[in-house]
Amino acid sequence: MKWILIAMVVSMVLIGVVVLAGGLLPREHRVSQSAVVAAPPARAFALLADVAGAASWQGDVYEIVPVASAETVSMEPAASVEPTEPMASTAPAAQTEQFREIGKRGAQRVQLISAKSPAELTIARRGGGVAFRGTWHYRLQPVDEGTRITVTERGEIPNPVFRLLSRVIVGRDRALDAQLTALKAHFASPSDP
């Protein structure tokens, strides 16, 4: 009985330390990654703007499912997250709907919220529950080798436990790195149309 009590106290202290450590980290974050892909900006832009087609080139995305209009939620980032520059949208009307992206990182909602072909676009992301919400802003610049794509994630992680896990174990730039690696592989493939 004594060992059970000690184990419970130790567990509660550990949980408290994790919550406290996560609570000391900022809720908001900003991280950027860049890569050069072997494609002109217009082709890279078209691929990124086709939110519904992401499963065809992202290996960590298994399925993209449209969200029924009755289930849509606000995809705007929290007021404390620095907004992206306002842009005139040139995205097709069908791309303004929300999608559920199902993949290695679980399910999250995604929506193309602004686009300026072929230079930049912004996709809102919202993880399951309130684990994460924010935007991925893409800037596309022509270079000799194709297109330099810079992705900037501006996000908020309200839960202190998830905040600590994101910072210490997962790494805030892991998802960006995975997407840029998938983009490079897609455009390096000889079967790319």
C-alpha cells in the first residue's frame, strides 16, 4: 500500500512538472523552412493550392476528405498569432472549402485562405481539438534551379503539455521539413506531369 501511495505522488509530481514546464513556454510560435524544387513557380503553386490533392504527393497524408458545411469551424488563427499579409485571392472557389487531412500526424482541418498566383498562398491548419491552430504561409521565388519555397508556420498550441511535447520531442519544424522533402521528391520524379 505504501508503494502505491509513493507511485501516485511521484506520478502527480511528474505531471505537475510537465504542465508547469509547458506553461512556461510561449503559446505562439513562428518557424520557417526553405527548399528549392525543380519546377517553375506556377507548377509548384498549383500543386500547393490544390489542398484536396495533397494525398497524391505527401507521403504522410493518407486521405483528404471534404468537410460538410454544417461541420465547418473558424479557421482563423487566434488573435495573438501574427496574421499574414492580406492578399487578393485568386484561388478557385472550390478551394475555399474546408478539408479533413488524415495522415501520420492524425487528423486536422485545412483550408486555403488566401492566394496570389504564383508568388504566395496561405493555408490555415487546425489540429484535433485545440492541439494546434495556425497558418502555413508559402512564398515562391523563381531561381535558376526552379523555385525556392519558403514556408512559415505561425501557430498557437494552447495546451501546455502539447506545447512541451512540440518543443522538446516532436520539433516544431518537423512537419514543414516533411512537406518540403515531399515537394522536392515529387518534382524530382520523372513521372511528374
